[in-house]
Amino acid sequence: MSVESKFNFSEEEKVKSQQSVDESKEAVKKDAQGLFKSIKTFISELLDFRDDTDRDATIQAIKNDINLKGATAWILIFAIFVASIGLNVSSTAVVIGAMLISPLMGPILGVGMSLAINDIDTLKRSLINLLVMVSLSIITAFLYFKLSPLTELTPELEARTQPNILDVFVAIFGGLALIVAKTKKGTIASVIFGVAIATALMPPLCTAGYGLAVGNMKFFFGATYLFTINTIFIALSTFLVLKILRFPMLKYANSKRRRLISRFATLIAIVVMIPASFTFWNVYNQTKFKVELNKFLEFEVKSNDALQLMNFDSDFEGKTIELNFFNEVSDATKQDLLNELKNNPLYPDLRDVTLKIKGSDTKSYELISNAYQDAREELKSSKNIISGLQKEIEDLKSEIVLLNQTLEQNNQKSGGIAFSTLSRDAKVRFNELQYFSFSNTLESKDFIKVDTLNVASVKWSPGIKDSILKVTEDKLSEWLKQELQVKNVIIKRN
């Protein structure tokens, strides 16, 4: 075989090999595309809920829940009372029960739906019913807390006075879950109940009524703000989901009116979205401010053993933080805290904050510390004295018991009966006896001759007639004569 034929054969092998590699790459590429397509199809089938939507039934169900009349009004009133009681006694279970029966969600969904489908009549009806529901709820809560004797601030009430970023997220995702459940063929009741609990529309309204009842407008406006946040984001979630699902727009015979209503609905949606976005951003910044403030207090103040923090106050709007210390704070320490606040990357949102530090003077701190130490020493000394007195009392009790035993033993040796035995037997025989004592008394009528008298002092239960007492005392006297072997026993009534 010639060199040329060998060369040609080698070139042919190379071409075939390259073709085989290209075919393998193409096959791998096709397999990858098939895999990605399968994953995409799986995810699409997993998350796509458009085919499971009943548009007409959803719109009708939401419209049916908008109106507040008859039984719905009374359910709302009773639910507000239940929620107010739960907040008043700080019972989470009672508050949850009230949220489950609350009809507040209906008009809020109506607002979101009407904006999504340009239904101006439903929007008017939803807003009116929502306003009536809110007013009725606040008035009911106000009357309860005004008439209730329990008006102290509980943790459940305080938790609804100021919103945070988590409340916004709960309203957003709760609203999304609710409207998706509403659009599903065959409404998922458990989802609706869960959203009613999570979004917590009723407790803020009850807290607003509490704020009015006790005259605390800060609580009133804070709770109203929280309710407004929940309402806006639930309605906004409804609007977005129905737009994604392409719910049919309401058709009007007059094209000019249709365009006007469409523009009006769009304008309202934008007006709602703008404050909602502003609210979200504002609450988000407030939450970051609080988180960084807590970090600053934990890492820079509480970790410093030389600083004794008494209390602190902060104002997000005014951008101020005020720290009050129990001890004196040097200028160097103040400057160090300020530097950490301004330059530490852990607190980027506190760099523009004005830090106010107030500490006690050294003399006052030393006086209070010395007084505290003196009080501790005095308390310790008092405890030692009390302990010694208690021991002495116990010793005296023991001595008295021994002396009584000795007296009774001596009395028995001289032919007498132990008084403890005598008194016990007397109580057994005469149940009405409340008090009993026995003694020998010396008596002289002519101041020459001395007689010994046996005297028993007694006290009987009240309510016994004198005639019966006379007979009972005679029996007691005879019994004592026999027991003591004496001729006479005088019964003296106390």
C-alpha cells in the first residue's frame, strides 16, 4: 500500500470520527432539551392553577359575601365581643375563635375583585359595606371596653398597636392564598379559615375600640393603621391574582361609559398601590431600625459591664435614640458609643440618628450603691436575729411541755389525775363544752378558818337554754367528784 493511500485512509477515519462526535453531542443536546422540557412541563402542571378556576362561581361567591345585613351584622357584633374578651384576658384561643366567625373578609375581596373586572357598582357596594363593618366593629369594641371593669393593657392588645414588616408579608401571602382558594372549583374552607386567622383583621379593630375607650389615641391610630395595611394588601392580592387569571372584564353597552369606568378603576388601583408601596417601604424601614437598635443595645451597651442601662427610648420619625443609665457615663464612653453608631457596618440605618445619653452623677450612684449594700447587711442581720428568736421560742415551748409533763406526773403520784386526761374525758362526755379549767382555791369566810375549794371554770356552746345548762353542769359536777375523789366541786360559768 502506497503512502498516499495510507494518508487518504487516515483522513477518512478522522472525518468519520468527527461526525461520530458531532452526532453524540447532538444526541446529548437533544436529551438535555428533553429533560429541561420535562422539568418545565412538570413545574407548569404543578403550579398552574388556571385550568382549575371557576370564574363565574368565584365572582358570584365574592359578591354574596359583601353585604352586611341581618344575620351577618349580628355575627360581626358577637365576633367582636368574643375577640374583645379574648384580648382583654389575653387568651389566644378565644381570639382565634372570633376570627373564624368574622365576616370582615367579604367586602375586602369585593374591593379587589371589582377593581380587577371594572365593576364600579360592586366597588361602591364593597366600600360602603366595609366602612359600615369597620364602624360597627369599633363601636362594639368601644362599648365593651368602656363598660368592662377590666381595662388594663394585656400583651394581646399591645401586640396590635404597631405594625411591622411581618404583618405586611402575612397580609400579602394570606390574601394570595385566600383568593387562590376562592377561585378554585370547590372552595377550600380550611384555607379560608387559616387566612382569617393569619391576617387577623378583627383584633386591630378591637384594639382601636380599646384605644378610644381608655383615651389612648396612639393605640387607636396604631391599630387602625395595622387594619388598613391588612385590608389594602388583601385587596391588592385579590386584584393581582384575578388579573393574572384574566377574569373577564364587565361589559357595558355604552362604550364611552366602559372606557370611563375602566380608567376610573385603573386610577383607583394605582391610588391603592401607591400608598401600599409607601406603607410597605415605611414599615420595612421601621423594622430594620428596630432590629439594628436591638443589636446596638445588645453588642455595645448591655455587653459593657461598666454601663448600667436603666431604660431607653427611640423615635423612628424623629431619628433619635435616648439612653438613660443608672451610673455616670464619661465623655470618652459617650464618644465611643456614638462612633460605633455612626461607623459600625452592623448599624447602617442608625448612622443619621441623634444619640442622647443621660447618666447619673458618681456621687448619687455611690450613695445609692452604699444604701443598697447597707440595706442588704441590715436585712442579713435581721434574718440572723429572727432566726435566733425563733430558736429561743422553740426552746421555751419544749421547756413548757416538760414542765407540764412534770406537773401532771407529780399530780398522779399524789393521787390526782392528769389534767390533760381529765379535760379530754370532759370534752368526750360533754360535747357542748368549749372551755374547761380546774383549780384548787383557798377561801376564808371568817378570816380565821381556811377552806379549800375545787373550782371548775367552763364555757358552753352558745344557744343552749339555761334550763338544760343547769342539768348539764350538775352532771359535770357529779362526774368530777367521782373522778377526783372529792366531796364538792363548784362549777363556774365564764
